[in-house]
Amino acid sequence: MTEPTAKTIENFKKGKQEAIETIYYYYKPTIVRFIVSLIKDAEEAEVIFHNVFLKILRKKQDLDTEKGIRAYIFTISKNEVRDYFNQLSMRRKKAEEFYVNRIENTVDLKLEEEALLEKLEKAVEMLSEQRKKVIRLSYFENLSYQEIADQMLISKNTVKNHLIKARLSLGSYLR
């Protein structure tokens, strides 16, 4: 295929379909190859070429018939590739920030959890021996009220009372 003539470019500027198709199909292989050589992704190169061609169509009135459009197309292509890399860089930075924040938040939560557990252990140590034992049997060994009552030789209601008072003590200590 031969390079588009000044007449073809003039018809392109006027928006004639045949001239638009001629220029599109003449430059597509060359420009896509140029873009692929820069970004190493054929699918993205096609997308970028279509963006380039749309920009040329929007500014077709500004084309210089005498100079042709080859340099103009390559300049727009180069600028589009630069924009592509800038967007890629921004997306990578955002993804990196997201994961860094996620890791930091996880570490912070873990530290807070450990501090709270430490504080809870201190609070449990401040309880009476009877309440301490009821808390441990209920929360750490998952025993029912009746099982705790049987093991400690106290009534089920006494177990409930110890748990209620222990929770109140722990709650006020942890606030």
C-alpha cells in the first residue's frame, strides 16, 4: 500500500469515509508495531492505536496537507505511550500503597490485640481465686455453668453470680 497522497489527506480532513479508512489501514500496522516495541503488549498497543486515531480524527481540521500526517501520528503515539506508562505507574503506586497500608493495619491490629490480651490477663489476676477459676473454666475450657458448678462443688446460680461480677470487674478495669 502506498503512502496517502495530499488529496487523500484533504479528503480525510473533510471526513470522507474512504479517506479515513485508507489512512487507518495504511498506518495501523506501522503504528501498532511501534507501540508494541515500546510497551511489549499487543492488545494494549491496539487500544492505544485506536486512541491515537480518535485524536487524529478529532483534530483532522488542523492537519497540514503539505507536511502529511506521518510525523503527527508518531508524535501522538509517543505521547499516548507516555500517558499509558504514567497511568500504569500510578496504578502500581496505588496498589502498593493499598497493600502496605493493609499490612501495617494488620500489624497494628495484632499489636493492639496483644496489648488487650495482656491487659485482660492482668485484670483476671486481680480477681478473687474463686472468680478467676470460674472465668478460666467458662472461657478457656468452654465448660457449661452446670459443669463448672459440679467441678467446683457450688450451685449453678453461684457460678452465674461469679461470672457476672467477674465480667463487671474486668469491664471496669479494661475501660
